[in-house]
Amino acid sequence: MNMNDPQAMAAHWMSQMADPSAWQAMLNVPQVDPNPLANILKDAGVGINAAAMESLRNDYMQKAAVLWQDFILGKIPELKDRRFSAPEWRANPLSAFNAASYLLNAEFLLAMADAVEAPPREHQKIVFTVQQMVDAMSPANFLATNPEAQQQLIETKGESLTKGLANMLADMQKGRISLSDESAFEVGRNVATTPGQVVFQNQLFQLIQYTPTTAKVHEVPLLMVPPCINKFYILDLQPENSLVRYAVEQGNTVFLVSWRNPDKSLSSTTWDDYVELGAIKAIDVVKDITGIDKVNAFGFCVGGTVLSSALAVLAARGAEPAASLTLLTTLLDFEETGVLEVFIDETQVALREQALAKGGLMPGRDLATTFSALRPNDLVWNYVQSNYLKGKEPPPFDLLYWNSDSTNLPGPMFCWYLRNMYLENNLKQPGKLTIAGTEVDLGSIKAPTFIYGSREDHIVPWPSSYASMGLLNPGNAKVNRYVLGASGHIAGVINPASKGKRSYWVNDVKAKGRGKAKLPTAQEWFEGATEHKGSWWPEWAAFLAEHGGKDVPARAKLGNKRYTPLEAAPGAYVKVRAD
């Protein structure tokens, strides 16, 4: 091959793509599974249209030729990817070329995966797997090809490598990558600090009642049901970004469910238990303590699915305890669940059922690993580079501290949830599911509903959260309100009103259309929506005030004679770690 002929060089590169290890060599990374993309396509029984492949091939050859020519001429390539933004990558022409070659090959591989002709679910799995592979092979992830880490090694006279190895060994003992300085935070000391008391507990949860901060409060109390898949204090991190504290300051009597981190004693707990002994019991206790027969019910993520199931059960029993319902980034219709679909199919669910359906625990560590895989560059490789290659300590960050504080799930509950929600999408079908001994119909929930979705949410795609508009109050859609916030699953929700950051969208005119048949599609809703700067929290506060009844004097004492305070918030359950 003529090394001075860029066209010949590009043609050689393309011809080598058939070699099981050649493209990996071009990416300058260690050998892994031979020709993984070809294996994926073969196993899936799919391929790429010949015309599309030829187009990709020609595009690749042209870009490869230009890149090689620039390298010969000593021209430093542009590196727009933030992984290669440090000056060390451009200071060394070989490092810059190496990074540019990686980006070109990554672009080509992802384009190939995207061009695969396959059913939507299989196509998504292929794209996801190739993306994982490509992200793992970045030259930034290896000491031999990361000039930043090499410079750090020289400047510290090897200390960074020693420290990096120590960090890696410490993380291996913990079984997870350190995302934050965990010594900087303690639950109850500087996260989860909103004052209150635990006023009830059973084997599944503690109920916290928070101390009012206003002289008068809305008569109807607010009950918050967070996800059981994470610790509740995502809603109560530090005072300046605590949704719990904000709700209290808005004149609400706030109660919150703090789920227990399951151990072996809860290994046989079911979805029915989370509904009956969890959400329904919490509603009953709140009503008893306040003497009010209605609550403003709030559910976040899986907590919203549990809460909606509970309200549907109660409706079938002839009870309507919700004065209003708030659902944040919640799935009720599981038709489109985004990237999580790659982990859920009949084979994978059946394997989980075989292992856990009759008892056992789904380890929180495994759940955390799954969610980290959805954003590998942000939650895995970024810390591999910083903690291990450069020997740095992760800075303190409350949200990432929470992210690492994982929870287990009871096997039977988890398996039932996977099959009936994610795999078969049964909850949205009236009468399809029997929960807590009762056939449920989400349409029987008559409470006015505030539904929130995050525009960049990769766990609950916002059109799927919007789909709840057609399931709740289907004959009277005007009582539902949808608000779309900027950012992702967590950052979109935790957007304090005091910071004035980001934005949100509302479309009250179209959202008031009557009946399920006239409900605009998610895209139609967005096209007619108005963007507002700042946090959506005040919109929610106004909704709660609208359904909060009259204002009454705040109670000086928490709990009542039947449910006396047991311990100070945040209680003991939230402090139990899965690891």
C-alpha cells in the first residue's frame, strides 16, 4: 500500500473492516470480542441495505482521505467532542490524529448500526450495543492513548498513577465507581434535612410528616410517594434544591413515604404489598392524622405507578381519596419506554422470573449498573479517566452521592413489574390487571391531575408521560394539566424556583380538549405550547393551592394520639445502604 496516497490509504482502511480486529486496532484499544458488530447483526438475523452500505462506505472513504491528508500536511484536526477538549489532545499531533480517527470510526460504526434493517426493538438493541462498544473504546479511556493522563503522570512523578490504582482498588472493594466524595455527605446531616417526624412505620415504609413553616396551611394535606427504586431524598437533597422544603414553604402539610431498603425479610414482597401496605396504608394514616378525607396525592417515577395503581384499587372499592393527583416523570402507558427497552424482552424477563419470582432480591448494585449504562460517558468513563488514569478524587456532589446510594427490590415485586408493565403493558388496559384482589381501571381515577415530563428524559420519554393524559379522566380531559420541563429525568424535576434556571412548556388551551378521542398528540401539544423561562415548580404550587381547600392554622404538634412521633426525620429506613 502506498502510504502517501490518501485514496489508497482510505481504501485499505475500508477493506480491513472485514478483519475481525482491524477496526479495533484503528481505535487503538485492546482486543475484545472479535467483530462484535458482525456478530450482533448475524445473531439478530438482520443486515444493511446494499445501497445504504455503499453510501456509508463512500462517505467514510472521503472523510478518511481528508483526515489522512491533513495528518501528512501537519494540520491538527478539529476535535469537537468534549472528551478531547483539553489542550493536551491538540498539543501532540499524533494524539489529535488518534482521537480524530476514533471519532471517524465511531461515526461510521454507529451509522452502520443505525442503517440496519430490523424491527424497532431489535434495531434499538443493536444501536445501543454498538454505542456502548464505541464509548468504551475511546482513546481517552486508556493510559497509553490519553495525553492528559500521561502529562499528569509526568508532572506528579508517578504519584497520579499510584493514586489512581489506589482509587481503583478501593472502588473494586465497594463494587462500584465513586462518583462523588461520599465523605462529604451524611443523610440527615446535610442531605434530607427538612425538619419533621416519622409518625408511622410498618415493614415496608416509614411515613414522615414535615414541620410546617407557615402560620396557615392548605386544609388538604400533600402525600408524596417517591420511587422505591431509589432513596426518597432526591426530593430533599439540600435546602436550596429540596422539593419537599419548597412544598412545605408553599403552605402544604407534607407527608412523605420513605421506603425501606429491602433485605432478606422482604424477599417475598409483591407489587400488591407495595400498593396495599404501602400507598393505600399511607393514604389512610394521613387522613387519620389530619382528619381530612382527601389528600393531594403525589407520585414520582415508579412511585407514581404505585400510587396510580393504589388509587385505581380504591376507586374499584368505592373510595376516591385524592383531591388531586400529581405525577412526575411517571409511566402508566409502557408502549414506548425509550432505551430501557434494550434490557427487557421475554427471554430476559423469564430469566429474572426463574431466579426471583418466588423470592429473593434484585440487588441495588445491579440496578445502579443498568442505569449507569444508559449514560456511560457521564457516569462511567468520565470517572475512569479522572479517578483511575489521573488519580483525582471526585468532588462532592449531592445528586451523585444520592445516585450511588442504591436500593434493593424484592424479586417477586420486580418480576411482576417487569412483565406486567414493561413487557406486556397491561396497566393501561381496563380490567386487565388484578391488584390487591381488585380489577383495576386507571380511568376510574377522577382526581384532577398535574402531569410533568422532562424533555430530555431517557428513562421516561416525555411523550410516554404525556400518554397518561388519555388514561386518567378519559371522558373529561380538561381536568388534566400537562407541563413539560427542560433537561432530564432528575435534573428536570430538581429545578428550584429560586435559581431561575432552564425553562418549561405549557399548552393549557389544547390540553383542555374534551375526551380521549380529541386529545392532541404529544407532538401537536408541543407545537402549540408556550415556553416559559425558569422553574415549573410555581405552576405546581398553584395547582396544589387550587385543590388544597381553605387555609387553616398550621398544627403545632405532628401526628395524633394514634400515630405518635417515633423519631426525627429523615428516619432510620432511608439510612440503610444496599451495600
